[in-house]
Amino acid sequence: MKIFIFLLNLALYATQIIGGYNSDRLFKYRKFPISDDVGDPLILTPLIEAGQIEEAQNESKVEFESFDPIVSYSGYFTVDKLFENNLFFWFFPSEDNVASDPVVLWLQGGPGSPSEYGLFEEHGPFIVSENDTVSLREYRWTRNQSVLYLDNPVGTGFSFSNKAGYASNQTKVGQDLYNGLIQFFTLFPQLQNNDFFIVGESYAGKYVPAVSYTILQNNPSASLKINLKGLAIGNGLTDPINQADYADYVYQLGLVDANTRDTLLSYKALFEKYVAEEDWTSATEYFGDKIIDLISEASEVYSVYNYLQDSDESSSDWQSFIQQNARKALHIGNTEFGNGPVYEYLYDDISKSVAPWVSELLSNYPVLIYSGQVDIIVAYPMTVNYLQNLNFSAAEEYKTAERNIWIDSKGVAGYYKTAGNLTELLVRNAGHMVPTDQPERAYSLIYKFTRSLPFN
């Protein structure tokens, strides 16, 4: 699948379409005219390095009537001075108890999807409706967690590079994120001792392990140690070689016939061949493009992110709102909203695995792997297959662990099993974006995970 740019109205905006593995089904970037009075991008790094923390906090505070009474801060961290790479952040202190509530970093997938998607479409405090009406989301994670949204990797959303310093591998992704987090906890030193969790979905199945592993490697010698307490990944692509059995899955759902299943099996065999040869471009051509294209064409399901969905319930009102009304308040300036060449730079990375990092992380931190039941693109059985092939201390325990029923006030919410530091959980009646389809259950599982509470 290629990146498409539609010039819907040359005088008004351009639309750039991206999604999981650059599909054209999930998120559509829309660009709107930029007025003259938007200020400049707020680069906080010089103030942070100069020890002018109070000034940096004051400068980054978001002052915008439409967002009242929610308190937030935004701006940029320079994470690579050589390439002038700048990560955009939007931070929301907990509405309950900032001093003791956990801090959560949210990372979107893609590669190239902005964290504002999660903020406005999934679990952030704001819902933007027609006529630029802003209301509060009921099951917003900021009710009792401080949540940091970062546009990652550089080139995504409002993050930008002045010298094309885009990431082509997860080591670079992890290092840039780590550099941003060090500056974040320097900017907000009162949060350094709070429990910190890293959470993401979809292609963040690589980003979350990448930055977590970087923290694990750097913490022992770092002067500022990040108080990482766990990581959670929703419908995450982490280990493609063990997450590629689409053929039997969609056939058993009745979405394709035996002939299409057999073609998909032949594509999978070619994908595995190219992985073995480390021909990553050809591998991604089959894994990220041909397989998903064939499933979509043969089944004509509306969305590979939720095969029960038959219409698009998402809204792009927030995109016009933040670009046309809130640029100055968010300290974005005239920075374009898009994903630039992020996908092209990470194309070969799509077929590579970060499972060894997850294995090592499981020796040090609790890890929650949750899946929506009706997703195709990162389907639950394929995630289970990757977990069953993980090499970690509780691997054999996981394979024979008892499956428990997760019950909430509305009935059976899902199923879960635990082994060592690993918790694997399925959320019923949810697709690829669990917080969108099941907001109350997503809120509950993150609340419980960040407080080490039992699901029942």
C-alpha cells in the first residue's frame, strides 16, 4: 500500500492517508491553512539545559479557553541536535492526585500515526464536535493518571526534523524517545518518583519495547533514572514472523474462501523466505502490503481494524480545530501536521522483530499484552502465537497457564492469563483500537494495571 495524497481543495487542505502498515483505512491526515498569528514552535530544550525549569513550565502551559478546566502543557524537546530532531509533546497532569498518581506515556502506531489520534479519538480528555465544540470524554485516562502524548517517531504529527534525521530502525526510535523522556522528567521534577508506565498500540508494539529497553540499558549509569514500572501494548505488532498467520484466521472467520486462503498461505511462505534471507524490503512487500490487500479485496470488510464495523465513526473535526484554532495555544507555530517520510524510512523495519527485547524486559518489568477480539490486522491468535514463542523465564508456565474470565459490571469483559511478569488479555467486542470500541473496559484495564490490581 502506498501513501496517497488527495488534493481535495487546493485552496483549503490536503489529505494524507496512513494507518497500520500504511493502510488507507485508519487515519487520514488533513492539512488546513495556517494563519499569520500562530507564534513560533516552542523549543524547550535550551531552557531545560540552562536550569530555567520554572520558566520552561510557565512557557509550556496551554492557555486556551476551550480546554478549560483541564490543565495541560505542550511544546518541543530537541532529541538529536545533529539533525535538529524535535519531538512534540502534550502533557496532562492527573485530575485527581498529581503527586501520587502514575504517569503514563502514550505512543501511537502507524508507522506515522500521531498521538493526537489517541488523545482525541480514544482516551484523552477532549472530544471535538462540529462547530468546534469541545467536551470532556467520560472515560478519559487523565482522570487519575498523568498522561504524556508524544508524536513519535520524529516526522510524525507535529514532530519535525530540520535535517532529515528520520529513524530507520527501533534503536533510533528508542533513543529519541529516551532523550525526550529525560527532558520531560527534568521539566517536571516533581514527577520523577511517580510510577511510570509506557503504553501504546499497533506499531507501538515496537516503539514501547524500544524505549523501555533503552531505559533498561541506560538507567544504571544515568544521573536521572526513569522510574519505569511496567509497559502495556494493545494489538501490537512486535514479532512479525510469528504474527503472520492471517490465512487460517480469516478463513475460519468465513471472510475468505479456501482458494484465497491458499494464496495467503503462499504469500506467508514467501514472507518467511525473505525474512530468512534478511531481504526486508521484499518481506514487507508481502507482509505489510500484499497479504492485507488481498484480505481486504477478497472479503470487502469495511475495516481490517474491526471486521464488524460497517461505517467510519471517527471524526476529523479535531484536526481542523487544533490546526486552525489552537496552534498558538499549543506552541506549535507553523509546523505542518503530517508524517513526512516516516513510513518510507521504516519500511524495512516493518518485518523485523523486537521480541528479544520483550523477553529481556519481562525479566525486569510487568508487561500487559491486550488484544481486541475482532481485529484482523494484529489478530489475537497471532499475538498469542508470538507470546508462545517468546524466550523468557515463565515461557513454559504461560503455555499451560489457566485462562481466567474478566467480569465487569456489564458481564464478561474478556479473558486473561498470567505467567511471571506477563499478563495476556483479550477484550471482548473490541477491535484494533480497544479504547475506541470499549472505552470503559480500556479505562479499567489501564487503571488496574498501573496499580497492580487484579482484573476481577
